[in-house]
Amino acid sequence: MAGLISQLKRFSRTPQGQRAIAAARQAANDPRKRAQAQRLLSRLRGRR
């Protein structure tokens, strides 16, 4: 698990990672996208 976290940290420091973070932040601010993500998460949680 520690290997995964360190890979994510390393990726977040790259230009491509910064673009992905900015896109995620922008999507999180959009009410439609936020609702879509919540529906997806609730569907995934229901499958457990």
C-alpha cells in the first residue's frame, strides 16, 4: 500500500498530475458532476 501512495505522490508532482488535479477540482465545483459522482459512489457502495 505504501508503494501505491508514493506513486500517487510522485504523479501529483508531474505536469500531467497537476492537470489531472485541476480537472478534478473543476469537476468537483460543478453541481451536475458532483451529483453524478455521488450517484456513482452510492451505487458502488450498494454492491458490497
